[in-house]
Amino acid sequence: MTGNQLWFDAAIKIKELGIAEPVIWLGDDRHFCNAKSVFGNAVIPMADLVHYQENIENIEYSSEHIDFFLSQNYLRAKDRCTKMMDRLDLYSTYGRLDREIVFNKLAIFYLKKLEKAKPEALIVAEMPHSHAQYLLYEICDFLGLAIFKFNTWMPVPLLFMQDVRTGQRVELDQEINSKYNRDIEDDIHNYIHAIIKRMKDDQAYELSYMKAQRQSLLFSNKVKNFFKGGVIEALKEFWFQFRKNIKYNYYKINPYKLGAFGRYKIKRLRRKSLKKELVNNQRSVDLNRQYAYFALHFEPERTTNPDGGAFHDQYLAILQLRKLMPNNIDIFVKEHPSQFYMADKGSRGRSPLFYEAIHNVQGVHLIDMDIDSIDLIKNSVLVSTITGSVALEAAVMGRKSVIFGDTWFNNCPNVFTWSEDLSFNNIMKQPTKDSDDILTFLLNEKKLYSVIGCQNISAQLRYPRATRKDFLSIELEGVTNLMKKAFLEI
């Protein structure tokens, strides 16, 4: 569950309708007290699972489902969850040994809990992307439970539900409210036409959230933000770490009891090293030569881990793209600006060594981050990314693209999902569809599978109408109906 009130209300509605009842509840702790009052001991504090595993005591594990530890699910979960823990590694001191034992302790906790609760399905409001949530998903997969997830459209407030194993989306048996349907179709039209306009006008483009991130780095905005909220956050961090330092208990995030200046120095040097290596490894390139454009994702983020599957390691995707492309076509790799706009987080998600490693692959070049994406798309032979919207933008502009993960526009015209059988020649032989074909595809996907709704609170903030009373009512009805259909299919 995310922090959106929708998911709590939908769980209650499903229970009231006699369709299903949560026997294990993991979600944003803002719902903890209300959920506890309704679902009792099924509710587990998310903070304990993600941050404070020492609070989980008396598990009394007795070999329940112990074969999990020898399974592919265990190996896959360990790889991805260990990487997800980068988000918690504030000072580069959260080591592998600590991560491994946290992971194993959570595993025995879940295995014991699941054996007792015996759920029939796992329903997730979004693909699990903290280590504590993702591990539960892999264990449920190992146990053979039905697993469904909700996914969101990025440009408009729409949700759909899909079987995680098959990727099949749950079909609708209702139409979207006519008032909101018109608004949403207009927004989809405008989204497509804005991409076309930028291409025709040769107009540099910057997403609103990235513009806000960039502007936050201005000295005046840094000062303003510090006094607006940064000083409070700094004091909270200082007080929290001070209390941890005077306690005897081992604290895995800051095991060496680094002081405020030591912690600040580590963060600063980590940011500085990442930017320095990017600058040192960027190459000047000629956009008039044949090339494929690979757009890196900001990390750590759900769009790569877990949505990228095996390609949560973007280096592996670059290697597979190199195999796919003819040797005479170069690959231009561009860093995501947010990797530096969100410096504290971005430096946790990318090793400075990553940039040098790129140049060890034949014909692969790390290019200047300031080169406009529109120019890169227009002049490319092919565009590639894990799950990024750049693939859809390229498709609208009449360029073929390859994605390596699971995204909301799967199967869109001009967009190909990577597989072992995919070949460059077959991609190029396929007729190029125009923007009208893509618009038709999106409108059809909306009609067949999508309901009005916001996956999380940040999505609500992007769409002002999402807080209207009638919107919330329609949102709850649509999500409840999708869940009902999914349960009836189990």
C-alpha cells in the first residue's frame, strides 16, 4: 500500500463486499492505526521492516518453507534487495554483511508469517520497491500465490491492474465516468501533440519536476530551502544520530558513529566524485553519424529496480543493446540529470566507476548530459531505455525504440520489448507507425483496462482534480471493481 487513502478504503470495501480480507497488511505507516483497528494483527509496521528490524523479535522460525533459501527466488531477491538497500546507505557505511543478515532475518519472519496466515493472493498498489516489500513478493511467488499489481499512466491519472507473472492486464467491464473521460482523452491528445510540437519546433524540453530539481541547486534557492525546511531536517538528523551514538546498540546505517562533520564530508565527497568522473568520461560525438541512443535512468528508483527485472543493472542492458546493434552503429549513453539534481540520493545509486566501465564496451560512448534529448532522438537509428518515457516520445516522433523492463505503454507501436529472439533487422523491417496510430493505441488501452485513480500522493499533487469528492468516489469504485475481478479469476 502507498500513502494514498484510496488503498485503505479499497481494502475495507473489498472486505465489506465479502470478496477478500487482508491476512497480512504492509503499507505506508500513516494508515497503521486505522488499519490496525480494522485488520488487527494482520497489520505490520512498515518502519520496523524497512528501518528497524531489531524491533522484530521472537520469530521462533522452525524451518517453514526452508526450500526457499535454495531457490532462484532467493537468489534473485537477494540481488535486488541488496541493491534496494542503497537508498538507506546515507554515509556509505551500510555494508554487505549487515545487509545480508537483515535480508535473512526478514526472510524467516515472512516465511513464518505466511505459513500461519496462508494467504491465497498478493495484491500490491505498485510494484514493491523497498527491500522489505520486494522480498515478500519473491516469497509469495515461490509459494505459488496469485500476484497482481496496479500500475499507473504517467501523463494522466489512470490505473490498471495486471497479473505480475503473465503481464496480462485485467479487462474492464465498466466505462470511465463521461465527464472525466473527456478530460483524460484531451490530456492524452495534448501529451502526444506536445511531443510532436517540440520535435517540429526543435524545442528544448525539460520535464517540470526536473526543472524544479535543477532550480533548487541555485544558491538563492538552496538558502531559501535550507531555512524553509532544510534546517529542520538537519536538526532532526543530528538529534537522531546523536541518540544512536550514545546508545550501546549497533546501528547498521552509521556503525562507526560518525559525527555530523564526518557524515557531511562523506556525502559531499561522494557527490563530488560522481560528478568528476562523469565530466572526465564524457565524449564529444557527431550526431550525424549512425548511432543508437540509450537514456540512463535516475537511480535508485522503482523504474529500474524492480521494473527493469534482470536489467535493474543498467550496465547489463547496455551490453545487450551492444549485442543487438550492428558493430558499425555506435551507442550514445546519456546520464539522467536528476542523478545530480538530487545529489544526496543520486550519489547512492551510481558508482563513479560506472562511467569508465561504459567505455570498455566497443562503440559505446558516454556523452554530454546537456545535449538535448529531442536532438538525440531525431538523429538516432534507435532509442533504448529500461522503462523510460523517452521510448514513447521516440515512438511518437517516428523512431523505433527498445525497452528492457515493464512499463505502462508496453506493446505500443514502434516500441519493442527486449527478448533473446529480438533482432535489429527484424525491428527495422517493421513498418514505422505514425503518431495517430500511437494515439489510437493509448485510447484503446484506456478503454480496455484503465480506471480513474492515483497510485500515490505525489500523483495526486500532479493532478489538482484528483482531490475532488466525485473523483475520489469514482476512483474507489474503479479500483474495487478491478480487485473484485482479479479475485474472481484466482
